Amino acid sequence: MEDSSSLDPLDLKVLTQLQVDASLSNQALAAAVHVSPATAHRRVARLWERGFIEGVVALLSPRRLAEAGAPLLQAIVEVTLDVQASERLAAFEARAVEEPAVQQCYRVSPGPDFVLVITVADMAAYQALAQRLFSADANVRNVRAFFVTQRAKFGHRLPLPPA
């Protein structure tokens, strides 16, 4: 029986190509990794089935959206709770991940308990989110928000071992 947590060299080549461009046709992917289209299709299906691929999305440009009249305010927010009992950490985390404006939520150590990446329309939307998520929670002790003025790099590719 195959180990469902292992990746062979072909799996790694397929995942590398999909991280570069997930919109590749099956034929183009097969050519890029030097296999038949049927083999490429089976590999991608198996990688989905085994949970190595979680989704396929379009990455939008905040700059272009702003130019088109849809300004975005992005913030990186550190949150420290007053009580770090596991159920209190889990409760805050559950509330944070339910907020559509919270794009990423990390439980971290040492330092703050959480780091959130948030995108909202404007400062009024941020203040409303802060009221719901931070001020209304008696267990939130400290919040430090860093507002993004320029995005120099946005990476989405995970490092993979060589194929």
C-alpha cells in the first residue's frame, strides 16, 4: 500500500508547475513535466485526493483594484490575549477565521498570541472590524495594527524538495 504522505519526483514536478501556473491545460502541464496527458491528469487527481492541493484561486492585484476604484486597506495585526488557556485561544481563533476580512490567521509564539492579515475597504471598515473582533472580546489585552503602505512582495509558492 502506498504511503499517502509521500511525494515522488513526478509529484514534486507537478506541484512545482501548478504553483507557478495552475491555469495550465492538462496538455501543457504534461509537456512541462515530460509525461503523457493521461499520466498528468491521474497525478493531479491523486494529489487533490491526498490533500496536497487544497484549492485553485486567482490572485488579484490590490494596486489594479485601487486604480479601478476599489481601494483596499491592508493591515497586519498582532493580538495578545489576557488569558492563554487553550479554550480561550481556540475561541478567539474561531471568531477570527469567521471574519471575511481576515485573510490569514496565525497562532504564534513568542510574542503576541496571533498575527492576522486583514484586508478591508477603508479605515471605517477596519474600525468596525476592530470593534467586533477586538473591543467586544474581554479577553483581548493588546492589539497592534501595522497598515500596509506598499507591497514589495507577495509570495504564494511553498518550497518543495528538488524533484
